[in-house]
Amino acid sequence: ANIGYYSLFFVKYLDPSTKIFAFEPSVSILPVLRMNLRANDVSNVEVIELALSDHDGKEEFYLGEHHHQSSLLGDFANNASRGTKTEVNAVTLDHFFENNNQGRYPDLIKMDIEGGGIYALKGCDRCIRRVRPFIIIESHNMAEDMAVSRLLLEYNYEALRVTNNRWIKNKDQGYTDPNGVWGTMLLMPAERKPEFLH
């Protein structure tokens, strides 16, 4: 969730009855997230102090020099050697929603977790199979590109690159291919693409 930019955006444009779950494990940014929600008088966003991963339990978490660099990946945070590693609680998206929200999975997932999609995408397989949500994701490295590629191929999803408004043609390729999987993307079930185009 970071500072809550997307949460505030969706609150503004979605039905007020929509429930938003904002996952944020970083203790350094949680107070800012909560302050932004209070300042905007938001009541339908629930802050969840957990990292999303491919398993439940403890995870090493690296606090970046800037709040947008914190990650489950030490290399991405680029400061693992500076003693800014901490431990956070993690959960799979599947497990969280099977035990919360009356067992209902989300219709939309926004994921920009600094390379951590390599874990979190594995943790929402049941959600993807059962409700086929739209997913907004920003990929940060080749490993995350390939995690998105797996989702597209395995679950028959399409992807629109938001940054240049182009459909991804080569779903098995990463950022080295201009038509491959990289950048900020809107993922959708293939059967929803015609509806999206109208």
C-alpha cells in the first residue's frame, strides 16, 4: 500500500461500499499511510500489517533508504549490508481471504511490491483460478517479469502495458523484448478482454 496513493484513488472512484485491503509490512511507512487515510476521512480501507508472500510466517524484510525501495528482496532494497533488515509477518493472499472478508476473494489486485511479486503471485493461485480478478502490477526485474509471464500463460490472461498502452504479444519473454512482459501492466482474464475493449 505504501503511502496509500492507490487506495485513495480507488476510494474516490469506486462505490462507497467497496472494501479495500491495504497490505503494508513496512513499519517506517505505516504511520504515513494511516495519516493519509485519516486526513482524507477514509473509512472503507483496512490496513493490514502483513507482507504478501508464497507462504504464511516470518519473512526477512529490507527497509530501503526511500519508502518506495523497501522489499522482501535485499538486492532490490540495495542496502542489505547497512543493517536495515527486519522481520515481518507474511501471508498468502489466498490464505488471508479464505479466513477474512467472509471468504470472498478480491475482484481487483494492485501489486507494486519491489520485486516481491515472485512470491506473492504464487500465493494467490486459488484466487486467480476461482474469481479471475483484474491485476494491476508493476514488475521490477526479470524474475518478476517471469512470474507475471507464468500467470499469463498458465491462467490464460492478457496484459496491457499501461506505460505505452500496448498489449503484450510475447507472454513468454521479459524486458529484453519490447513486446514482452515488463513495466506496469493491467492483467485480465482473456475472456474479459472483448468487454474491456468496448
